[in-house]
Amino acid sequence: MAAICAGLALLLFAAAARGQQSANAEAPQQSAHPGQNATAGNSGPVTPANRVVTSYTLPPPLYRKARDLSRIFFAFDLISGLYALLVFWLILHWKIAPKYRDWAESVFRYRAAQAVIFAPLLLLTIDVFELPVGIFEQAELRRYGLSVQGWASWSADWGKQEILTLILGTILVAILYAIIRKSLRRWWVCFWLVTLPIAAFLIFLQPLVVDPLFHKFEPLQQKDAALTAQLEKMARHAGVNIPPSRMYWMEASDKSAELNAYVTGLGSSKRIVVWDTTIAKMTTPQIVFVAGHEMGHYVLHHVPKGAAILAGGSFVGFFLVYACAGWMLRRWGEGWHIRGVDDWASLPALLLLLGILSFIGEPIANAVSRHFEHQADQFGLEVTHGLTPDSGEIAAQSFETIGIVDLADPRPSEIQIILTYDHPSLPERIHFALTYDPWMHGGRGEFVHWPVGVARSDEVQEQVPPSVARAARD
């Protein structure tokens, strides 16, 4: 869930400096780095609808690979975060920013024009330093079969990301230092207020402008009319009006072997996106559950709630950066050739402080995200109850499919979950899917309030599309 709110003030500024990928993917996966696609060559569903799932297990060879990859990416997450902080420190130690500042001031007299030279140079330097991290990650994903993207395509995507980062970053840096020079004492709160509407606008704009730069999108109804009809029925079951015009198919198979679906956008740009890999590897009832999970984010307002939480976090973060920046520059600023907080060359120091706070705060953001994802799982189970026979089993099958294709770790440690997991672990999700049954004793769902016994009523059973019923039986 944190990814969907990455345009907010704190992460927006960090992304401008570090070249983060602008992806809002929110698939029901268990962590930021799933594993191997063990069934990339399959053309049909990985977990058939007639398979009974009791827990998440893997055959011994896949189990070993899952455990190995889990350890690799757990270490990678921690090391890459610390490496990013090291990059900011090296730039300060080597006095790179003052050199760029002096050059910008020698070319242009006006501050806005200086930003056009200083900001792109510094941000590009940071991203070049961090390029080995991205290359290592892509190499590992290719080695384990999760990525099928060639290096030429990957490099082109990196270039696109870099252009977007430099444009956004230059604008933000220019705004930041204009505000700092207006008020050395209140710049942090003023900049926070300015970034909030910018973040909201970027969240709105991303599915319309940014995402199509990296992937091909088409209306889902044109690619799979039967699936669209069943998703519409599920939406009506939830009492939500999500027309086919808000449902999109995304071509992911040319770059990734992952399974994914997500909610993105804001207001009129909000939409549900289903990857073509998901359609290829899951049965229709399984996809309906996945879409129900995503609809849970939509209905439970997780995007604005996450945005509000991140806005509050960024408020605290900017204040702490302000409080620490003066002390840092008084102690080391002269040695770094930084004149003051209003000097262009102070940017790496501010980013270092912001990076430290982001690194410390990531487990908190992950905990919030895991809570939202658990709620979305619960919503998916409730909204498919009465529409899909054995909806809990179907949900467990969908999670098992994700685990097999992504080679998710069957035994993640508690510290891994706390530090790096933005979704509940896959064993937890399967257990919840198989045991959640508020209807058994005459109760009802928390989010989708259907009458008692709805799953057995003839009226609702008649609403189940024949193709869904056949797929569940088969």
C-alpha cells in the first residue's frame, strides 16, 4: 500500500533524489521481492480449481530456491538502504555538490536558472552511484526467472525513469530552495504544504501519463469480455459501481513473469488493472478473488487513508530534517564547503537526513501496509462469498498460485516480516482464507453485509455466472 502513496511529500522528495521507479503495483503478494517464476512456460492455470489447498508448501527443490532467494533479497533490502545513505555521505565528503553549485552560479545569475543546472547534475550523479544496485537486482531477478526483460529494454526503462526523475526533481529542488530563502525558520512546513497538492496531482496523473510509458494498457473488456462481465457482477455484489471503463488489461509478460493486479489513480483516473500474466496463470474464480482484494482497497479508501498517514509522517519527517540540519551544518558544513541551509550544496545533507528517517520509518510504513492488505484480503473473501462456490478455497488457491509462480518463502522469519514485508506472509494469508467464516454461526461479513445464509440462497446461486460455476467444478 505504501507504493501507491509514494507521490506524497516525504517519498516524493526522496524519489526525486534517488530515482525510484514510479510503479503503483499492489498485487496481493507477500513482500517487495517475490521469488522465481517456476512455471513461466505454462500456458494454463498453475493451481487448478479442483485442487484442495490446506497450507502453503513447496516441493524440496523449489523450497530451497525460495529460501535462498528470500535470504538474498532480505540482505539486499538492508544493504541497498544503507548504501543509499553511503552515497549521500560520499557526495558530501567529496564535495561534489559545491562544485556543481559553483558551476551553476558562474553560468547564471538568477536562482531559477541555476536550479536547471545544479539539480539535474546532482540527481544524475546520485542515480549513477546507485545504478549498480539496480543492475544487481535485475540480474538476480533474471537469474531466478522472475524477470524476462532484456537488458536493452531495462536500460531504456531506466532512461525514461531518469528523465522523469530529473524533471520532477528539478522542480521540487527549485521550489524547496525558493521557500528556504523566504523563511529559514518555517521552510519545512511551507514545503510540506506545497508538496501535498503536487503529490495528489501526480497520483492522479500517473496512470494516464507515466504508466503507459512503460507498459501497454487496453480496456479489459476488449481483451476478456467474459472476465469483465464477472468482475462487474462482483462489483455489484459489493455495492460499488466500477464500470468496464475503469478496468484495464496490462501487458506485463514482455518484461515480467510475476502475477499482479492493482488499484491506481485518484478520482476520475482511478482504475483496476489486471496483468496479462495473471489472466494466463489463474482460473476465472481466482482472478475474481484477486480483483475483489483490489476492490477492497478501492472500497475501504486505502489510497486516501494511506495518503493521510504518509502526509502526517512527512510532516514529522520534514520537521526532524529541519531540526537536525542546522546542527549538522554547524558541525560539518564548513568542511563540506556548504554556506548554509539555503545553499544549493546543502541538498545532499538534507537528503541524507531524510534517507535516515525513511530507513528508520520503513518498518512502520510496512506495518500499516500489512494491515491494509489484510483488510483487502478479508474484503475479497466477503465479496466473493455467495458468488463463488467455496470462496475461501478459491482464495487459498490464488495465493498458492502466487507462491508457486513467485517462489514465495514458506518460512519467513519474524524479523524479515517486520522489516521488509509490506503484505502479510503467504502462509498467514492462506490460513486466514481457509479459516475465515463469519457466516458459519449465523454472522455476516464486516465489510460486505449480505444476509445470513446468502451463500445457500437460490437467488444468489442463480447470480453465479455459469462459466464461474464450471471453472470452480473443473
